[in-house]
Amino acid sequence: MLKPNGTLCVVEHVRSPDQGTARWQDRVRPLWQTVFGGCDPTRDIARALENAGFDTQGISRIELPLPWRAKPGIAGVLRLP
């Protein structure tokens, strides 16, 4: 729930832009979701936020301090237009 004119702070690991890492994420997805409570390493979070109506121009790609296959991430502060 976000109040009108509220902000959404996002830090999330995402599908890797590197094809090799993305294929690895696809392969481990079933186990990953079981071990990490439904977390999905293959979701396109930026697109989901855009589809929800957020302006995603404020999102940056980052490297998270996680194991190497989970490092790809995004971060940003978003608002509804």
C-alpha cells in the first residue's frame, strides 16, 4: 500500500543481463524458490513496476553484495506519475 504521492524505495536482485548467468538463474529457479520462500531470480522487476504504473526512469542497475549469481540488481526511488 502506497499513500498518494508516496515514494517506493527499491533494492532488488533481478535477472542478469548476462546471458550465461541468466541461463544459470533459469536452471536453479525451482530450487531457489523452494529454499528462499518463493523468491524468483528470473523476474523482470523493472518491467513489473512499470506495468504497475511507476515511472522507472529512477532505477539504476547495481551489483549487490550477494553470491556471484545473485549480484545483478536494481535500486531506485520511484513515484507514481
